[in-house]
Amino acid sequence: MDLSQEAWEERLENDDNAVILDVRTPEEVEEGYIPNAKVIDFYLGQEFMAEIEKLDK
């Protein structure tokens, strides 16, 4: 799905169940974070998948 910044913000504001998933490394997150994002390092392997499974669907 390709959304403009405005469309993305509108969907995020109108969906109480929306989650921003930040899959960057801790070092990357230190350079700049995304407010209210759930941070799960993609490079954690199976632990990453376990954390994804915990998310409310």
C-alpha cells in the first residue's frame, strides 16, 4: 500500500487500534525515535518473531 503522508496520518488518527512498528536496531533508534512506536529489532531472529506474535491483531 502506498500512502501519502497526509493519508497515513489520517488513518493513524482514526484507528484506535493502529500500531507503529519500528523494526530498526537500538543504535538506529538512538539516532531518532518515532513517538509511540513499538520498537522490535528485526535482527533478533526468533525473538523478533515471538514479539510480533504477541502483538494484538
